[in-house]
Amino acid sequence: MHDLSASSADPMSDTADSMNHCTYTDAGGCWAKLRRTCREQRGSACRNTCDCEVTGVLSLVGHSADVAAVLSALLEQSVIAARLARLLGKASLSAEDRARICTLAALHDLGKISQGFQHAPFDRKYPQRGHIMPLVSLLKNGRDERDRKSAIQLRRLVTEGGLGSLSALLGAGDQWEPFLATLAHHGDLPAPQPALALLWQATATHDPIAASRGLIEAIRLWFPAAFDGAGIDWTPRFGHAFAGLLTLADWLGSDTTIFPMAGDGGAPDGTERYVWAKEKASELLARRLLAPETGRAACASFTWEIEPLTGFAAASAAQAAVLALPSAPAEGRTCLIEDETGSGKTEAALIHFLRLFDEGAVDGLYFALPTRAAAVQIHQRIVKLLKKLLRDAAPAVILAVPGYLDRASDAAAPLPGEAPLWPEEQEDAQWAAARPKRYLAACVAVGTIDQPLMGALRVRHAQLRSGAMLRLLLVVDEVHATDIYMTTILRHLLDQHRSAGGHALLMSATLGAFTRQSLLERRGRVSVADHQAAIETPYPAVWTDNAGFFANFAKPPEHEPKSVRVTLNTVWDDPATVATFAAEAGRMGARVLVIRNTVGDVVATQLALEALEPGLSLAVHGRGGPVLAPHHARFAPEDRRLLDGALEAVLGAHCERRGGSVTITSQTAEQSLDIDADLLITDLCPADVLLQRIGRLHRKRDRVPIAGFEEARVILLAPTEDVFAACFNADGQMGRGQAPLALGLVYPDLLGVVATRRAIAASPDLVIPRDNRRLVEAASHPESLQSLAEELGGAWVKHWWHILGTNAAQEGQAGIACLEWDKEIAAAIDLGEHIRVRLGLDDRLVSLPPATIGPFGHEISSLTVPGRWLSGVSAKEEPVSTPDEAGGLSIRFGDRLFVYDRLGLRRA
């Protein structure tokens, strides 16, 4: 690198000739985007230093016009404008507010005026070639008069470069904080480094100060109202939302198929570009369903009666409740539906969305599920319901699950300017589906809860997710109490969403009083009723965060209570006996669902079943014929889709029944799936999870039952209490590998597990939903668990204190991982590579060679290896995969060998 001292008067003069072939159109001679014919096959977006021919240029003023025009079009959407206004403490955005926000958007790439960026494609020697970090460093370091060179350059940028004219725009307080939020539009804000004054000094070929002045003069022409008045009363929460929406605007405004280089197709450049770009932006939002007027107009014909909305003759409790809710309040609202599984909560959520959509309170929907399999199934239901109700005006419903795209994996999906994945007529509707970062920019999306939760974490593009989500109704299905970490993140996400006046709908069949209150409380200490009062709380019920308990309704006749007989059995450690129970029922014509807590037990039970009665097993119809397999999470995404389809074909609530079957699964089948078994065999688990599993049993009560299985029956595989007690150490903890059925590991609160076992033993004949509250509160209410620990005594008391400490630690860990909404974005972003949405997900994604064929005869692209299997293996270690003769794969990571076949991924 060349000398950076102040004595270097014109270090770039020797590069002037290399730039003569490039033409610039704005004052200051400053480019923002180039198109090149790269001789080294790096594509038209090549930014490497080389002498490749430049075939297209867009000036900084021109690109700034594009992005400002897109953000201006977004602000014309009433929902987005209302959300930002509330974060500023206002009833609405004034014309001056909108102009100021768009002015900041137009300044998002101000860092491109630096010498480093302007010379990056042409001079290998020049330092700091990016456009974000150099400006962040100047804004941070230039305020320290001890850094004299930086202070001088910042002062010149303010006085000669025109930034000083923005003081009224930015209002009171630190005028640089809005700039720092603006500079976070690439998904994060880099830490400042020692500022290089040289980057801002004029050379023979480029003057950064003149370029800044030219850009601000153009912005004055576009938004004259921005420079008058008292300015924006900036708040940190507004800064987070603005950074996310600016990222969205930048991605949309960088799409060269819509906003081409200067001259392409007659596209203008410079100050004249803004009017042209504004028209393009409005068209683009309509095409990509970010302007939802067409769908909203279709709601005008609704009668808001249950039969035309759902096809059901009578409303379920949840559906009647959401129809009776008052109109959307300006401050937003979080609702919670508590009702049993299979009671029509999905349809209730869609009714709630359409009412809010019709009222103009939301512009779209994100439906969050706990698992990928559930998301895939619910996606199809939402597609059908919206198509039925909105007909041709129905928006595209994207499946927001990485790896589940029809035509390519998400890793290969294009960013703006790359080749499209879909036919041209589908490209706009599917734009948000191409990358997980974009999922929440869709009009309607169905996916896992992970994507919204990432909007609250200190990870890249968190603000894009949470900012784009402000437009949407967030529906979270199957909320439950056993995951403190995820519940804490969800509560944090809802905090920002509600502060902006956003809307959310939570749904659960099995929520404890403490978790319910923690999710509904807007701020402050959570107050929880005592154990007995919690049990007596009405169920089913609808709650709102601004009115507390809203309503409970009598169930219609088709949703009469379900009687379930639960039989405790202690053969949890004998897969052959479990398989025998299942096979006997399958031979009688029953559809049997077996849910084991660990993948190891799933595989062992599957092999035991195949030894007894292979014809009863779940089978995937691959290219070479049926292949027997269990259903769990350790499969390639492509194979999981095949397994999900096979599961629904055998156990789907509406599938044709042609004889008995046995499906061996893990927790992948316990939540949100519309499947209907005649007999359930399940490992012991906490009460809320057990009720979820029971929800897959006799789900359709109007179905003609199988002879011998008229009664809903559960075989509960449950160790005795002394088995648990024998696993404790002196501190009341349980070591890895000691816990039966992974209880104490997958479900760490053994008191809750034992409380569930005791409740079932005391009353094995359940009535659903009458007994839901009793079971859940017994296994989750702090008063109940403390009482049980004191009764059991000894190590159990220590275990209780250990659980309290673990819960507090998980809550604290989640809090540390979350963005701090009330702190400026510059202080809040501190990216951690190991921040996770779910504890324990430090897994490794393994990309497989092209044309790798999986055990079901179809091509697969990737596998996920559990992180605990790779402890000690370098992150740089590349996997080596080798096909075997049986149709599977051997995968080696250094000294670790794994097998992937029809039974899934496992250690060799």
C-alpha cells in the first residue's frame, strides 16, 4: 500500500489514464454503479481492480434518485407511514417529515464519494475501497479534535460539501445518528477504524467534497420541504425501522431490470432521474404486491359471515371471537387465541387478517409455524382459502422455508440484477421468496417462526426483517411455554412491533398462565394468577393486550369435547415392544402414529417395525419404487419434502384410508400438522407438548372410526419416577446421556415431566379441552412445580433451583442476543456469529456436489450436521461425500464419518 501521509499531494494522479474511458454525469464526476465486460468471467457486476471495459454507468445522483423514489413510494402506503409516525411519537407523518425521510434515503450511498470507492475498480493500490466503513469512521473519528486530519475533512464535508445544510432536517440531538442508521442499509454497521483523511482529499481525477455538494444540491431540488422547519424528532426505535425499510428500498432500487444504467432504454441520469424513477417505483411496488390495493378492494364484497368465509355451517369458538373483535385500534393490538388443536384456529387467523386488511390496518400477513413440515402444509391451506375468497385478486402466497423452493435452492437465488429463478410472469410475485432475508417483504408468506425472530436478534439484516414486518399481521401458531429462550425473543420482537402500532395474533392450545401474561403485557412486570385461579381461567378464550380477557364462546356441535384414554407403559427403552404394539394395531386397520423424543429411538423403532411388518411402514415413492423410512428432521430438504408428502398421504386428515399403517416420527409430527391418527404411541414429554401430540389423534371427529379404535387411545411410554431420581448428581443436575428419552436434555425441566406423569396417572381419562388448563398448569405453573419439588425432597429441590437458574440464564442469554430498540443503531449492532434463534442450533450446513442422488432417487443439494457431532472439527474443514452401493452416502468431516441413507443422517 502506498504512503498515506499528508505529504502525498496527489497519490491518484498516476491512475487518471486508466479512468479516461469512463464517463460520469453528475457534478463532481461520481459513479454509483458500473456494468463491465469482465475478461475474467466475474460477471457484469465485477468490481475487481482490472482494465475490463465499462459498458454502462449510473451516477451517484441517479442511483440516489432511484432509492429515494422507492422509499417515497413506500411512504405512500398508509400502513408504513402510520407505523413510522408512531415510532416518532406522532399521529401521522407530515409532508415535511416524508421529505426529510426521503432525503436521508437519498444520502444512503454518500460514502461512495470517497477516493477509495471511486478508484476501486481501477487502482489496486488505493486503501479502504468500500463505501460504508470509511464514512462511518469519518463521522465517528472526525468529531474527536485530537484526530486533527479527520476533523478537518469532516468540517470541510459539513461546510464546503453541503452537509451543514441538513442540520434543520435532522432536528435536535446528535445529528450524525440518523446518518449512522442510514449507513446500516447493508444489514449491519461496521465498527469504525482509524479514519484516513486522504480518502476525502481532492485529486486530479475526483473531488469528494464537490461530489457531496452536487448530490445535496440535487436532493434540494427533489425535496425542498425537507430543509425547512424543526426537523425530525429522531428516536432510536424509529432508527431501527428506518434502517430496515431503507434496506428494502435499496434492494428494490438496485434492480437494474427496473432501474437500468443511464441511457439503457432511454433511462435518464442526474437530477432529471427522480421524476422518472418515482413513476417506476410506484409500478414496481404494485407488481411486487407491496401496494396491496387490488386485494383490499376485493374484500369490499365480503359479508363477514362464517359460511362464505370458511365453508363451515357454524363458527368455531376462535372464529366467532375474531369476528366479534372491535375494529383495529390506532395503537395496534396483539390477540391471543387459546383453543384445542383442530378447532379451526387457522381459519380464524385468516379471518382476522382479512378484517384488518379490509380496514387498512395491515398490508399483508406472515403466518409463522414451529416446523418446516407444518409450514409446507399450512401454506397450501392458505393458498386455497385466499384463492377461494379473493379470486383473481388473491396475492401470491410465498413459502418462506429455505431449501423448499421449487426450482432452485435459496443459496442460488438471485439478488437484484442476477438471473431470475421463475418465468418472467411469476418473477415479481415471487421476488420475496428468492432469499430468506426478503421473506418478510412479501405480501403474504407462510414459514417458520425463525425468520421473524431473526428480526429481533443482533444479526445481519435484522432491521430489514423487523422493519418490513411492521406492515404485516404476524401470526404465530402453536406458541407454548417450554422454550424460555424463544419466548423471550418473541416477546422482544413484539415489543418493537407493538410500539409501532403493529398487529399480531398468537395461537395456542396449551399455554400456561405465566407465558400468556408475559406475551400480552406491553411493558412492566408480569403478574400471574395463583395456581388454582390459573386452572379456573376460561378455556377456550381470546385475549387482547389492550383489554385483557376478551371472550370465550361455547363450542358448536361438531367440536364437542374429545374423550381420550391414556395408558402408561414403562417399555420406553424397548423399541421391539413399542414396534409390536404399533404393528398389532396396524394389522387391525388402524393408522398408528408413533412419536419418539430422539432420532436414535425413531430409527431403532423403525428398524424393529421393519423386522416385524415392513408393509405397514411409511414409504417414499422414489424413482426406483417405494423406500421405507421414518419421519424426522435429519434429512436433506429435498428428501424432507418427499417425506412430508408421504406422511400427509398416509395420515392426512382428508386422505383416503385403505388399511392400516405405522408411521414412526420425531417431534416433526407433533405440531400444526393436519394429520389424523387412530392410535397414538408417544414418549413422555411435558404436558403442553403431550397435548399437541394428542391433537394428532382422532382429529376429525365426524370420521367413521376404525373398528376397535372407536375410542381415542394413547400409549404413553413413561419411565418411573425412581428412574429419573437415579440420574441426578449431587447438584440436582442430569448429565448428557443420562436422561431417559432425552428428558432433561430436550425437555430440561424434569419436575414438569414428572408432574405430567403424575397428572396422567391420577386421571388417565382425559376430556379435551376441559382438562387442558389442569394439565398445563400442573406442569408449568411455578407454584405447582415448587410444591412438587418440596414434596419429593432431596435432589429434586436442588433440581428446582437449578431449573430456575437455567430459565433465568436462558432469558438473559436471549436478552443479550436481542437488539436494543431504545439504543441508537450504532450502539446496538454488534454482530455475533453464534447468535441463534433456537438454543442448540449451532449446526453445520453441508453443500453436496451437483447431481448428488439421495436415498429416494432424487437429487439433493445439502445436509445439516448437528453441531455437537462436530465438536473440535475446524470450521474450515471441507466435507467429502462418497455414494455407497445401497443408495446412501458416506460423509467425512476430518476424522468424523457420517452415513446418510433412507433412515436419515447419523454417525457411522
